[in-house]
Amino acid sequence: MKVDKQISEYSNIDCLVVVAFEDETSQIENAAWSKTHLSNLLRSPAWKEFGGKRSQIITTYTSENDFYKKVILAGLGKRDKFNRDTWYSVCAKVFNVVKEQGSKNIAIPHPVLKVLFESSHWYLREFLFTGWSVLYELKKYKSQTDEDEHVTLDEIYVLLEDKPTGAIIDVFSYIEDLIEGVGHARELIASPSNDVTPRRFAEEAQKIAQNYDLNFSLITLEEARQKGMGAFVAVAQGSANEGCIVILEYCPKGLENEQPVVFVGKGITFDTGGISLKPSQKMDLMKHDMAGAAAVLGTMEIIGKMKPPRRVVGVMPLAENMPDGKAYRPGDVVRSLSGKTIEVVNTDAEGRLILCDALAYVVENYNPQLIVDIATLTGACIIALGDRVAGIMGNDLKVVSEIQKLAEDVGEKMWPLPLWDFYFDDLKSDIADIKNVGNRSAGTIIGGMFLKQFVPDNVQWVHIDIAGPAWAEKPWFHMPKGATGFGIRTFLEITRKLKF
């Protein structure tokens, strides 16, 4: 789907989208742009019927003299009850109506958004992203039939009064870069595990590195063993598909000595639970247990296109967690790269094992300014926060709060959880330095507390648990059913806006 602009001389619009607040339709009626370009609409019975009530959608056809064939009127409800979730919900509803009606293109008039919103560029940007996002489909594994040959939305136009300003140009550039990286991540997450193995994922990362001049490096399973990454190796050794750790680095010229921001993503390309075998119900969805690594890869792809003035590293430990004869067992003790020994109580708590060695490697080799890891780590996070919200925690509450705010600005909800010292009591082992799980209480926090042991207190570190929002069982807000690519937009905001 293409996003484009039209300036002043508008033509060939299949469907025009006009939004309004309840009891404030006069705002639009009195605007100069509306009087010039929407005169027929404003005199129509549909407009008189339309009151702007929340989620109210009216479709109406216009006269042959207009530059658009039909209009979708979308209500935002009362202004004092309006929030950004409302915007996402209304936009998603609009695009679903567009899909049902088979429109080839739609247009959103920016002059109307400027009348309604002080920060009109944000609302424009999120309208465009929502349009692409809710209509996203993975079709590569389906056979094409005659039924599939329906009209699809090809273009979204933004109607402008004048030549685009810097802010508008930024919106177009951002959306163009964003949808490519998020789309790539969603495809990897949703693809079956017999296709996306650790090796295949690494090949995708290498292609991105070549396309966008990123530095690519790979730690093989044997190299990880030689380095002393016993926790990672324990998980990876049980599969015929060999695990590896992929590292991508973006470094602008002259910033070679800058402390990087490092993103670390859990990349379990399939998770059976290992010897602690999962129930068969919904095990097929464990193909998305690499959503954290996919978010890091999508982020690095977009960074390669955007080229921000900041050094960024993406680290993706990749493995399958399988119950092979060589698989690690409950009761095993493994030695991590940090030197800490870990008693394996449950082999289905494998994500923290591959992440702890990746975190230790980052600390040892990159002198990071900030580490943010992202993982589908604990089902307990879904129990605590539901399936639309990520858990966020870390060793610097100020940074956690700043990242939470950046995430909110791009529609990714995160809620902070504590990492108080007493939680470590559940991880104490009788025969090793630490256990990989505690009891069933506070499972998400215990996962974060485990990872905290592998990052020194003087290194800023944040952990994001995306067990819920990485995969949508049904559409919500601006997310489609299936893989969401959650986390990518937050990582971009960290890269672009977080100050140290």
C-alpha cells in the first residue's frame, strides 16, 4: 500500500474520510477549506444526520462535480472523553469499512485535522500507520484463487493546501520507513517454524545488513560454547536446527567510540518447552516466541534506512527449544558467560537463559549506554496485564518511566513492575548461584529479576515483556490479528528521542 500526497488540485479520489467531534461539526463547516471543497457534502442529508458520536460511521455518495466519489464520516465522540485510544479505534473502524466496500484509494484532508487538533501531524501519522497496520495480511503461504481477486486498497492520499512542510515530509518519510521494517518483522513472526529457523533468521539479518550498510556478525553454537555461553548453549543444543547469535551494528561515521544503545531480543524460533514439555493446545503459536528478536531486526532495518545520529547495536540470540536426546534437563546446572551458575528447574523458562548470556556479552564487549531487552518471556505477564500491554521494568526507574512515555506516544502500552531485592529470594538455589525460575508468584517480575543479575548496576538496563501484545488473538486498536511487531516503534523513539 502506497502513501502519497495531493496538493490543491485534487482528483480521482475514491473515498474521502472526514472526522468530527460530537456537537462540534460547526468547526468543520466554518473552515475555509471545507467551504471551498466540501460544500456539497455540508449541504447533504448525510451531514445533517451525522452528529460526530463516537464510532458513528456514515458512508454517503456525492455529486459528479466533486473530486471524490464517496465520503466516510467518522465520529470521535465528546472531546472531553476523547483520547488516543479512541483515535486508533475510529481509524481502524474506518479502514475496515473501506476494506468491506472495496475502495481502491482513500484520502484524508489534513486541513480538517488542523481544525480539530493542535498536534495534527501526530494524528495524521497514526491514521496512516493504522491504515497500513489493520489491513496487513500475510499471504505468501496461501494458494491464490478467484475469490482472492477482490479490490484492495492501493493508496492513501493526504490532501494538503500547500506544498508539504518539514513536519509533513517527516511524516511521509517516517511511515515509508516504518511499514517496511514492521512488515518484515510481522512476516518473520507469523511464518511457520519449519521456514524461519535460526539459520534462516540469520540469513534475513545478513541481507538487511548488506542492504543498509550495517555491520553483521554471527556467533555460531560452537563459538558460543568456546566463549563460555553455557546457558545459551544448553537451550540450543537440543535441536537439529543449530542456534546462533546474530549481531547488527549501526555506527555513523565519527561515532565509533560512542557508547551504543543496545537492543537485545529473545529469538526462540520454536518453543516446545523442552523436556518440560508444553501442553499441545496452542503449541502451534510458539512460532512467535522469536517476536523479540524480530522486533530488534525490524528496528535495525528501519534505523539502517533512517540513519539517525546515534550508534545502535541489535543482538538476537536464536535457538529452538526442543526435547531431543541432547536437550538440557530439569536439574541440570549450567555456567553462564558471566560466570554465574544456574540450576535449571524448568526447561520451559528458556528465554531468560539465552538472554542472560546475550546481556553478559553486551556488557563485556560494548560498554553500552543503555541496554533494552525485549522478549515473550512469561505467560504470567498476560495474566497480570492482559494481551494488549507489555510489562516494563529495569534498574533505573527514571529511564523506565521515560521509555513508557515514549511507547505511549506510538500506541504501545507498557506498565511498570517493581524489581525489589526481596524478589530474589525465590531464585536462590541450594546447589548453584541462581535458579532459572521461582515459585508461581510474580512470575513476570521473577523473570525480570533473573535477567537483572547479569547486568551491573552501573549499566542502565530495561526489560520489556511482550508475551501479550506480540501476538493478537483478535484485532485490537490499530493491530491486526496475528503478529503485531510490538516494540519496534518504541525502539525507534528511544533511538530518536531518549536523552542521556
